[in-house]
Amino acid sequence: DADVTQTPRNRITKTGKRIMLECSQTKGHDRMYWYRQDPGLGLRLIYYSFDVKDINKGEISDGYSVSRQAQAKFSLSLESAIPNQTALYFCATSPPKDTGELFFGEGSRLTVL
Amino acid sequence: AQSVSQHNHHVILSEAASLELGCNYSYGGTVNLFWYVQYPGQHLQLLLKYFSGDPLVKGIKGFEAEFIKSKFSFNLRKPSVQWSDTAEYFCAVNGGNKLVFGAGTILRVKS
């Protein structure tokens, strides 16, 4: 089983719908992240959390929100999806020591029509 | 703010050719440097990393990278590529508490 699990893996939705992407991990890491990947833009950080009570905005947080339900769970929500949020979303974790090495989930491909 | 620049977005090579992918970053302090690889349809995996010490680091599958501090560069190299190296490669830099990625380089190796 994967150490970092994302659900759903694929989702097609319509403009204006609320979408939640879920991430759970068994690595025991405190730090969790949500990135989106777009062709030619690499990965951009949406939100990150260093522990259950810590939530921080990344470089592109507008239109997104997150919830850190437990050490192992970190959810990303799109309150009202729009087409330019069509992307591949990755959850990642990292250990407490700030080396920057990330462990990624398999990705969630979201299409907003 | 940190930024990472990858020189080429697409590279096409024949098998056995040598590979060098450029990566430059902007950050004035101490950095940790990474190359990640994303094979088609898969998630990102760590290829190699540099924290300190010998600036020439070796990773998996015959890849290596050289950190040149004076040039703010961390170029990825492989002497002889294989068809299975077809993937997208991302350089990433951690100079604070977040990892910043470059835009990626798509490598296609022709058999």
C-alpha cells in the first residue's frame, strides 16, 4: 500500500460545485502539503501544514481551503470550482527535520467543466 | 523569494546519448537541492539530493548532479540515457521551510 494516499484519483465536475480532495499518510510525518501541477509551470504550493494546529497559505491559495483533521489527514477543498482549477493535484509529506525532501501521493486529476 | 529556473522544457535524445539538464536557483542563503523525476502517469519520486559536503552527488539509475555554489546551479547529468529514462524532471530548492520547484523538463528518449 502507498504511504501517501489520495482520493479520488480522478474527478470530473462542473463549474460552481464544491470538491474535496483527501490525503492520508502512514509515514508518521508531521508536515503535509498540497501542490498543483500544470504543464509548463511545474508544481506550485497551495497550502501546507506543519502540525495539526498549523495551516499556512502557499503561493496560490486563492480559491482553495484546507483542513488538517489529524496528523495523518489533510484535505483540500475547492468551495466553488472553476475551469482554471483543472489540474493534477499532489499531496506530499515531509519529516520534521527541515531538509525539504518530500514524499508524494499518486495525484488527483481534477477536471472542471 | 526563492525561484528555480530550468533551462529547457523539452529535450529529445537518442538512446546512449549523454544528458545534462540545467537548473539555476535564486536564494542567498544555505539551500538544500533536489531533483525529482515523474515517469508517465506516476507521482514524483526523488532522484537525488544535496544537503552539504561533496558537491557531486549520485542518485538512482546512474544519475548525478553537481552543485556549483558560485553559479547557483545544480545540473543533472547522465552519461548514457535509456528509453526508460523518458520522464519529466523537476529541480527543486529548499532555502527556507518550503520546497520550490522549477517548471520541469520533459525528456523523451528515442529507442
